[in-house]
Amino acid sequence: MAKSNGEILDRLFAVILSRREVDPAESYVAQQFQAGTSRIAQKVGEEAVETALAALSGDKRELASESADLLFHLMILWADGGLSPSDVYAELTRREGISGLDAKKVGKGN
């Protein structure tokens, strides 16, 4: 088991990066990169909808599975956009302790 929850995401992201230049005939991730940003973003949207529907179904196992799919495709999108999990962790850290309601009042989202 991972020492921290972030470790599995970091390992998965490393795999995603390593597949970027692989023959698309041999790698789903490489196929996604080859298809381009709009296709990757579309896939993230599809997975987000499937995750929301799984939440509505009340099936925790399905919700976990769809959430994993969403995170996986989101990380492909991060890599495509030049982000890494540490960039997202830094943004989450920056937001820590800031009320979402207070942030919305000043027009900056969360």
C-alpha cells in the first residue's frame, strides 16, 4: 500500500508521461496524446458525467471505479497541458483554509 494517497497519483502520472512517445498502436495513453487536447478534454468530460451518474446510483464501488477513470483522464489532460500533480497540489495548498464562500464573494472562485 502507498505511504501516502498522493504517491499512487505520482506513480500513475509517471507512467502517463512515459507513454507519451510510445507507438499509439501499443498504448491507450499514446492514442489519447495523438488525438489531441480537444479529444482528451472531451474524454475528461465524459468521465466526469459517468462519475456523477455513478454517484446518483448510490453504488460506492461504481463511484470509486468511475472516479479512478476520471482522475486517470484528468492526469492525461494535465500532462498534455504541461501540468504535473505537484502543480495541482500547490494550488490546493494555496487554497487550504480559504472558505469557498469567501472566495466567491471576491470573485476568485475557490
